[in-house]
Amino acid sequence: MSIQEVAGLPPSFANLTIARWLEDVERLTLTASDGVEFNVYHAGTPGKPAILLINPVGVSVLLLSPLMRYLSEDYFVVSWETRGLPSINAGREDLSLTVDDHVNDARMVLAHFRIEQADIVAFCSGTSIALPLLEQRTTRASKAVLISPSVLIDGDVKMTNYQRTVIPIWREVMSKGKDYCAIISNFMRAAQPKAGDVDAEIDYVNRLPFANGQSTYKYAALHTHLNETRHGRVFGELPVPVLLVHAHDDDLIHVDVSRFIEGRLQRSNFHVLDKGGHFAICKNEELHRAIKGYLMDPASTVNVGTLP
């Protein structure tokens, strides 16, 4: 698949290093019942055990494509870019962007591939979609992995400057409209990086939602809906074992969020990297091995036939 086929990435990005991450990843477009289009990606052989890979809300699949390719050696991995990604349905002003919409989109992705059972791997704000899917047993998962989970929780937990200052502003940003969002865009968007600077390329992709006022407004709307729910009770009621993965030096989501969640789960494991930052998931082989090792370990699996 070429870089031009990935939503949110301009053609000029094709010459940069991380464009190669999309090799062996295939794409198709699905249309939800309300007419909203979104891109779906898959890698691996259909018929193998399935994994539903959940991206951060409103962000390109490119950030998780290295993990997708790695897991596809042993699994059929499917993912999608959430409705509201800036370059999809750009002209629509009536998009419904609730968590329930994302959950229903996930159901449609699974139905398209006729997947009845899939374990879940979610990164960052994708956790807010994974939790209702797990709680409702939508995918009949036998286990789940939450990577640097970005969720609002009830309880005393340490936060980064990003969590304290940026996450809470999205409702206010959205309420002030697209002109105000254009100002926010000027602060948040990144300049196109030089080829070969992988960290700068990752940062550029992560900031693509802030390309202009309209896309920033849509991103603010997406995260306003995510932040309507504070999580607490749900962690103690998840029906499957969970691996929490976090880098100790994550400067966007504090590692104590994962520690807090781990203390409330019935069955959990915790893998902490000393270094790697928030985007260790893009390129850290130790992290990839830890995730696959957990998913493939029979001892960490709950029999889906015995779920209450």
C-alpha cells in the first residue's frame, strides 16, 4: 500500500522513512449505517487467530503499523482509522463522534471480516473504545493489551503536564468554533520533518489533526466525547486478563495511570520500559515482543466459553 492511500498523510510524506512501515498492510473503505466513511486496514492471513488493533482516536494508522506487521506473523490483525480523522468526510459538518459510534464502527469492521472472536490491543486514547468493547464482550476476547492508556479516571493519580493542561481544553476549544481552532492549530501543528529523522516524522504524523482550523475542530469534538466518561468501576469488572504496557519516561501519559489501572484489575500483568517515551510502540522491539509473548502465552488466556 502506498503512503498516499493512508488518510491524513500528504503525498509529500511518501519519501520519508516511516512510509515503509505500511508494507504488507492492506486497506479498504467501509461506510457506516449513517453514511460515514472510514478506512480499514488489515495484515496477516485470514483464518488465523484475530486481533483488533485500536488506534488513538483521530490519528493515522501509520503509528501502529509496525506493531500490526509484527503481530501479523502469527495473527490476522485488523484496525481502522476512527471517524473524524481530518482527511475523511472533510466536508461533513454533521458527523456523530460519540464513543458509541466508535464501538459500532468496530462491530462493523469485525462483521466485514466475519470475525467472531478477537483479542484487543489498544493504544493511548484508543483505550476508551477498548473498554466498552471488553465490558460488553463484543469481540469475545480472551485477553487484552492496553498501551499507555489515556483515559480520565476517578482517583488520585499523577499526571504529566500534557494531561493537566491539554486534555481538559478540548471541550472549550470546540465550543469556541473553527476560528478559535485555527489559532490552536498554529500552536499544535508540526513542520514537515526531514527524511531520516524518525522521531520528528512520528511527531509530524501525530500532529496532523492540527493541520488547520477545521481539522483541529474535529479533533476537539472527538476528544470532547471521549472525556465525557471517567473510568473507575469498569476496571474491576473487565472479564478478561489485561497486560498494561507503558514507558517510564512517557511524557504525555504518566506511567502512574497504568499503575492505577493495574491495581483495580482482577487479572493483570504490567510491562514497564525504562525508556522509549509515549511512542515506544512505534519502534521498540522489546515492547513488541512483550505484547506478542503475552498474547501467545496460553497461561494468560481465559477460556471464552467460560465467561460469565
